[in-house]
Amino acid sequence: MSPTQRPPDIDPAQMLERKQLEVDLLSLDGQVRDFDRIREQLAAAGKDPSAFYRHSQARREKLVTALKESRLEPMPSEHADPALPTARARLDESLLARPISPASFDLGLGIYALGSSGFVQMAPASEGTNVVAEGQFPSSGEMMTVPGGYPGDVMFDGLLQVGPDELPAGQTYDPTIDYFWLRNWKYLIPFPPPSGLSLLTYRFNVYAFFGINFPGGHGNVMSFVSLGETPNLTTGTNVTIGIDAGWPLVADLNQQTPSYNGHYGYIDGQLTVQRSFMVGAGHVPGVAVIVGAVCGLAMGSEVALYFPGAGYSNIGISSPDPVSRTAYSIGRVEYSYEPRLVVAEQ
């Protein structure tokens, strides 16, 4: 199949490089905030807590500098509107509850401009990148996709471990979380073409759920969402992931929650994504979505991402059910079109 004959795809290269830096920084920030507990462990292991803290701060400065250099920006649209709100206003309101613009005849183009709103159904996720931990000590396991999830929902589990079982002679314990596993999944979501130049707004919720069995040590779990947008999906082209949409979940495995006692249970989180961009008449716009799961561990730690009382870990995308305000439709994305009249040149 020639490049011009293949369907549109997703280019995640920029996203992956940035996420690996962000994961390292978030882990480091979490340990600095919880330094009192780490200080006692370092002192008991015969290490200088002040030296560890200074090293962590110097490492943090390098990560911040690298992140500034790899900053992701929203992808430009062929109908870019600098005054366009790009996200997150009225996130408590369903797009289907917004007023719809009535049909109006555009004299400049000789067509009717129609406002509309509705849902599109997501296809099942495609596998993305699978990163396993590497470092000084042996590590094992990976996050594995569990088959059987609904379109818009991915399930996964894994038993992740970092050695050694016993410290070698002369080796002291290091609580730094620097062994990372990362796995992501991809969706490409096309939307119906508008009848005329229109502002497309799309909205969905992301829910992240980790079943946890954590014997002890130092570790964290995270989930992220990244986006790419194009006003016109065409054959043979890729949608570049260039928008950070947020982190539904960032959790320290040593911190208790109502559903997690610091060793077993489940940890969950969510966020809402809402963005807008311009789409030309008759074009099929597309949004690329990558959802990802991350686990970080220190030496001598392990975690199972499955707990019998909670089930498999999962990341799901949904929208509010149009009938019930308390129910959600998995794998559906809300959208609305607001026509923009084109002024004809005289």
C-alpha cells in the first residue's frame, strides 16, 4: 500500500519524549514533598539526607530545563482563530445542552450553515508504546493489555518488580524512584463534516483506575492524556500528538486514600477534556487521543496492578448519558458545531 493509499494515522514521537521527562519530574517532586519519611530511611541506611536532597534539586532543575525545550504546542489549524477559547469552560455542562444555531443561508458561499450537536462512537483502542524499566538492578514484568474491554475502555495488569532481594556488600538503600514502566493506547476519532465553516467543540471524560497490591518500598502510579487535532483528515497523513491534556491520576503508593490503605485496594482519578477548533465546509476533522499508564518504583520494590477485590486496572473514555445525568456512555465523545459566516469579497 502506497503512503497516499493508507488511512490517517497517529504520530506520537513528540509526546513520548515529553512524557518520560514529565514522569521523572512528577516522581521527583512527590519524593521531595514527602522528604520527612525518606530522611529517616536515608539516615538509617547511613546516607546523608542533605546530600540526597541537594542531588534531587539539581536533577529537578535539569528536568525542568529539558521540559521547557520540548514544550508541546497546540497544532495550528488552517482556520486558526487567535480569539478562540481552547478548553475547559463550563465543563459541568453537556454539549448537548447547548443551544443549537438554526439554519441560515450564507450568501457568500450560497449554502446553508447548520448548527448541530451529538455523539460519535470510538473504535477500539490501538496498541501504542510499551516501555519497560531498566537500571542498575534487575527489573521484571510489564503492563499487559487485558482483552475484552469495550471500545473506549482499556484494561491492563502487571506484576512489576525491581531488585535486589538483598543489598550487595557496600551498597546502601536508595529510595529514588527511577525505574519506570509506561504503556499507552491510541484512538483516532473522526467527526461528521460541517455544512459550512464552523467552530467544532468536543468533550469527553477520562477515568483512570488502578487496582493495587503493594508490599512496600517506594513507588507511584500515573495516568496521562495527550491529543492531536486536525481540521481535515486525509489519506496518507499522520495526526501529530502535540497537546498535553492532563493527568487524570498521579498517586504515591505510600499515601492512603479511602479505597487504598497504603498496601492494597484501588486508586482512581478523572479529568474532563473540552477543546475547540475551526473546521472548513465539508471537511472531516479528527482528534487523536492517547491515554497512558505509568508506574515508577525504587530499588527493592514491587507492585501488582491487580487486586481481587477491585479487579483489573483500566482507563476509560466516556460522555454523560443524554437521559440520565448520573450515568455515562463508555466510548462516546460529545461534539457540537457553531457555524461561522464567511464574508464574501466585493
